[in-house]
Amino acid sequence: MKKNKLLLLSGAFAALASAPAMAEDLVIGLATAQTGGLAPYDQPNLAGLQMRIEEINAAGGIAGKFPIQTIIKDTRSDSAQTALVAQELVDAGAQLIITPCDADPSIAAGMITQGAGIPAISFCATTPTLPLAVGDYMFSNYPADNVQAAMLAAHAVESGYKTAYILTSPDSAYTLKLPQYFGQAFTAKGGALAGEGTYSMGQQDFGAEVTKIAAMDPRPDVIMTSAYEPDFPAFVRQLRGAGVTTPILGSDGIDSPTTFGLGDLVEGVVFSTAGHATAGSPLEAFNARWTERTGAAPDTIYIANGYDLGTIIEAAVTAADSLDPAAIRDGIANLEGLQGVTGAITFKGTIGMPLRAVSLVRIKAGERELVAQGQPDPADIPAP
Amino acid sequence: MDIFLQQLLNALSLGGTYALLALGLAVVFSIIGLINFAHGELMTVTGYAICFALIWGLPFPLAVMAGLAVAVVAALLMERIAFRPVRGASGTTLLLTSFAVSAILRVLFQNLISARPIPVSIPASLSGVLTIGPLHLGMIQLISIIVTLVMLLGLNLFLHRTMAGRAMRAAAEDFAVLRLMGLRANSVVATAFAISGLLAGVAGLLWVAQRGSVDPLMGALPVLKAFIAAIIGGLGSLSGAVAGGFLLGFIEVILQAYLPESLLPYRDAFAILLVIAVLLFRPQGLLARKTPVKL
């Protein structure tokens, strides 16, 4: 009985890997987290990417001559396993590797791919130091933490906030560094930091922290945090519960249906995200196509983000006009103003973290209201 | 002073949740010597049950009942399918079995339900706040404290006033003698799992009410905290588990409140250090059961 279950499971994973590649196929190796803590980000990204790959292959492959083959392997959200999987994918002849949506496993995989001279793109790692830690064959596919922070800081200054309190968690680079980048950008523009609090991710208890904020005199003008589920809902519930009405700024981690389900608690919260579907925008059209394809509206921007990764690969290989990994790397590094469904994407002139549009969204009566969209002034972006 | 009282209240509420969780672990451990690391997945199951019951249109109180019922059934199934076949095996085997159950359930949740969190619409009334003078107490925190006390009281009555409860206490003392008395081991163990399921269900409900969503991995952290609390209290001792839960909650909140800002990132390290200090003085935990030396 137990053996049968195991066979079934391993069979299911074997079925995910595709047939051997043809001579002119682009082989993309995907070291993705389909289980574990990163699965919530990698799964939707993969689904979006697969949709784009299907479209490309239906049209005869990239530039009509390079059909895409994928080899998908689960990393279980484990960095060591990601490195192992990356090596297997390199050995299997992948010309391009996709790594999970986080800097740590992406660095682990990057150590392998950099040495092998194969370009690697992280689904959505946001830590701007990722390409610095790996090298010139490492890229990411998402607006970096410091870019989001600069947008939020510009908004804070425009809103007339003079003092800000940041809430960080040392448990991840994202929850620690993004608010700190915000603090840097905000003070550089004349704001002042009123304090920094910390929390443990997943603990859901903010009683002690909230009591401290409530006792601050004067209270800060704004609170900025990159906390996301389950911490953000618990924090905002306890903060408002303690009678603190200070405005809150958040980042893309809270762009999820749970946040919008919190009702009055999140009224007025402004957060940064990778895309906003304005009327007539490519993202709105993409969302409609996705809904038609799956029967359900996309619940996260990561699906469109994965779809755009397919477009990046297509453009890079078209520019390279070859399947040579080094040429593909150069193709990615020279992309400029590529139109994705989430906006324009530029790698040229960066170290590997793309310049992409960031949207600021305000939650109003459970709906999204666009506050700002675009890229911050490069001079305002804190150094990684 | 007001701030200190408020922090005490915070500690009471956090400690209450830990106590509920640790009690769930201790009830099972006291009977069959198993630390059930899949206890957290029982919380997750409760969350999903409540979530889907609400989606099907059940009113909130009914959805909560359904969630608790599902937790109890899931705990019983866990016992029947995974733990009964290895009952009496070494502690290591039991421990690894519970890790396996937990890992399998998480992967099933991720691949059959969704890897992404699913929102649970918690009634707005649960976001309310009770203000007593200068003190604020969130509705959910208040309910945590009340529910913890009710569960503790109920469990105490059950263990001392009912036949099944007495059988469980006897089983914790000496399982072999209990069987010699003609009591069915299976039903005693099943009762323990049912109680642990109910405790996990209640803790799961409070946990989900706080976060407003269910995700496949949400049980991981609470069960770890429960384990620490149960260790401080003395594994296998029910009152110890409760004391351990409250002590852990107290330590965490007080450290968060009074550590200097530069040391705050190390709060969990300090909390664990204090736990180690407690264990140095009481290696068996605060309220350890006195195990007679077998000759």
C-alpha cells in the first residue's frame, strides 16, 4: 500500500520532466520550488511561464525556429537541493536555468550555473545583491527591493509625512532590507526615522510591539513594513485594535486576496507591487486571457510575472539568434524597454536586477486605487 | 505601569494559545510516548474546513463547529492509519512517523488545495476591541484567554470526573496495568487523540482568526512553540504543558517589550537561552511527572 503511493508520487514527478530535446530546441531547466515555503511564489510564476511557452511553441518556437523544451525539477524550497537540481539540469544540457523566487536558493544554484557559463534567471527574487553575489550570468525577473523602497519613500514625502517607523524582521532579506532601504531613501529626502521595531515571521503576535508603538509620543506619521501573510493581517488587526490609526505603507508581499479580505482594517493602506491592471492595459488583457484559460481570475501578479519571463527569454534568444548560452546571456543583458504585460522591462545598464515599473496601489473600500506607476529616479534608489 | 499591565495582558493571551497547543501534544505524549509533530497539520485541517464551510455558505458558528469536528476526525484517522501500526515501537520510530505524516499532509495541501494562502472571511465583530481603562484587549485575544481557561477547566473535569478520563490518567501512569484491568487500549488512545484533535482545532481557529487566511505550512511554527512549551513544562505532564505555555508566552512578550532595540533581532535566541536556563535547574521540566525507577 505504502509502496504504491510512493510509486504514484514518483510517477507524477517523472511525468513533469519532458521528452529528450531535439537538436534545435531551447532547453530550459527549471529548478523551482513546487513544494515548501517558496511554492506559493514559484507555482504561479511557473504557471504563467508555461502559458507563454505554450504560445511560443504553438507559433513554431522562438523566432519560428527554436521550440522550447522544459525540464522541471522540484527543489522543495531547500537551498542545498536547489544546487543539486541545478547541477542535474546543467548535466541534462539546459541552455538556460530558471531558479526559485528567493535570493538564497538562487545564489546556491547560481554558483553552479555561473561556473558552467549558463545564464540563470530567478523567477522573482527581489534582493538587489543577488547578481553581485553570483556574477554576470545571474539575473532576476522582478523589481528589486531598493526600487520598491524608493517608490514608497517618494510617495511618503509627497504625502507630507515627516517621521516614519519601520517594522522589520531579521528572518528574511526581504522583510529586513526593504524597510531599511525605505528608511534610507526617506531620510535622504528629508524625512526622519522615528524608530525601528522587529517581529518574528509566522508568530502572528504583535502585542508587545503594538503596545510600544501605541505608547510613542509623538506617534510617527507613517508606519512602513514589508510584513506579509500571516504577519501583516495579524499586525494590522492588533495595531488598529490598540487604537493606532497611523497610515501604513507596505510592499508587494501583501498583494494578495487575504489583504483585500480584511475590510476596514486595511482601508487606506498603500503598497508597492509589480503591476496594476488599468483599463486597456496589457495586464488587463492578460488577466482576461488567463481567466478564459483557467476559468478563474489570477489571484496574484506572479502569474503575469512568470508570463513576462517567457517574453524575456523569447526576446533574448531572438536577439542572440542562437542557442549558445553565452549569446543568450548577452541577449538578456542587452534587453531594453521590452514590453511585458506588467510594463517595460530593461536589463541593459543594470547588474542583472531589471528596471521594471512599480505600481503604488491604495486599498479603498476593498478595491485597488492606483496612486503612482513607473520607475523611481535612479538617483533616489538606495545602493544595494 | 499601564504599559506593563498591557504587556502582561499580551503575555497572557499569547501564553494561552501556546498552552492550548502544548496541552494537545502532552495529552498524546502522556499516553503513548509520541510527540506528534503532525499536530500543526490538524490546525491547518481545521482552517481549511472552516474556510470551505464558509465558502459553501454555512454561517460562521456552524463553520466553526464543522472545523472542530473535522479536526477531531482527522486526529482519529491519523491515529488509526499512521500511529496504531507503530504503537509500542521506539520513540524514534514514533517521532519519525509523525514527521512523515506532517510532511505528506503539507505536500497534499500544497498540491491538491493550493500552495497560496486562501483567505478566510472572519466576521468583522471579531476585529473589535475591548477597552478597560487604559488597557486594550482585542476580541480575538480576549476569546483566546477565555477559551483557554474553559478548555483547561473542561479537560480537568473530564480527566477527574469521567470514566474515560480516569482511564486516560491511569494509562499515563501505567499502560500495562490499565490493560490488565480489562480496559481497551484502543479506545483510551483514541480518546487521547480525539482530545488532542479538539485542542488543535480550537488553537487552529484562534490562529486563523488572527491571520485571516489558511496556508499549507501554517502549522509548522505553532507546533514548534508547543514543543518548546511542553519541554519547559515537563513532557507528559498536562499541568506542566499549560505552565510551560504560559511561561514561554510571558518570556517572549517581556523580551520583545523590554530588550533594547539593538538586541531585538536576537529575541528568539534570548528566549531559547532562558528556556535552557530553566532546564538547567529543572532538567525534567517545571512540573515533571515523577517516573518511578523500574528495578
